[in-house]
Amino acid sequence: MSLLELKGVSKSFGGLKAVSQVSFEMNAGEILGIIGPNGAGKTTLFNTITGFLRVESGEIWFNGEKIIGLKPHQICQKGMVRTFQLVKPFLEMTVLENVLVAALNRAKTIKEAREKAMRTIELVGLKEKKDTLAAGLTLGHRKRLELARTLATEPKLLLLDEVMAGLTPTEVDALIRLLQDVNHRGITILLIEHVMRGLMALSKRVVVLNYGQKIAEGVPHEIVKDRQVIEAYLGEEFASAQG
């Protein structure tokens, strides 16, 4: 049984078809990437999957259960959680306090939540920053804090929306290793990413969107050679660089 399955999912805004008849599925333990040009419908698709937008038509199944109509917090309780393009921690709270709030989603006591928060902070490499206000963090550390907040909810499926955007090459490499570690711990990952180096290193399969429609799906080395994908998104220069 698939962990996540989309069947003909569509969403419009007035006359604009932001997502049109998108279908795919992913299994537990997989890392699946979603790429496409700006405006292709990637974030809108994330918003429909996680309950922030109402699906116009189609079905979304998570862990064997149809989840259309559920609120984001209900979907989170079932084990699906996401990050956002714009990282917005509680700026006047410390790293530990930010993650503690998320840990309370599952923990039965403050003590249990604090212990879980500390383990998660250590996992993402922010142990030395636990008492630092979020307002004082660099972008790279804020991205790790955002990841820690999602992991503290104990997800089965983690949706990452451009988690590598704005990072230095060194920070990208470190984040790739961290996400591989997270995946090895049994967490399935669905990621939207424009940093192709990161996406190629992590994804076992890739889905490509353009104008709200799925135009390709396959393993990364095949996707980068797909003529439709090259014309819609990657460009000839990237395709040539891949050999």
C-alpha cells in the first residue's frame, strides 16, 4: 500500500488552473522530488495535500485514509507535516522553545516534550544554539530550526518546500547529509526544490510540473534527458552539463 497517493487532483483560482489532474504515489521510505518552473503549481499542490487549500476535484490518500476535507492540524496529527518557502519561526522565542511548541503535538507532558525537543535539536545540529533567540539565527540555522520543528511532531511523511533556497554550497552539502540521515530513520520525504544538485542527490524519483500539469515522472537521470522537461524547465545548458 502506498503511503501517499494522489488521483486526478485539481485546484483553480478563478480562471487559472493552478493544478490540473495531477496523479502520483509514493511508498514509505522513499524520497520523491517535485520540480518545475515558477508558477508551475508546486506549492499549490503542497497546500492541497496538507489541507491549507480545498481540493477542487480528485482524491488524496495518506496511509490508507482519504484525507480531503481535513484541517492542517488534523493531517499533522496523522503524521504528515510540511515546511514553507518563507521560514517564520517565533522570533522572540529560543530555538528550544520553538521546537518545544512543536513537540507538544505528540508529547503528553512538558517533560516529555522538552526531552523530545532536545533530541531533535541535537539531530539537526543546533544543540549549541538551543538558548539563542530565533531572531538571531542565520538563514541556514533558521532552515534547520524549521526542519527541527517538523521532526518534533514525529512525522511519517515530511514535505519540504525549497528547503535549500538561499543556502551556500557548503550549507547545501550539509543539509543533503542531514536529510539522508532523516530518511534513514524511516521518514518519507517529498520535496520541492530548485537546487538541482540537492534534488539529484536525494531523490529516487522525480515528478515534473508545468502549468499545473504533470509532464514527466521517473528516475533523476532519465528526467534530465526528457525533452519536455528540458524545454519547460532545465534548459539546454543544464542538460548538456549532465552529459
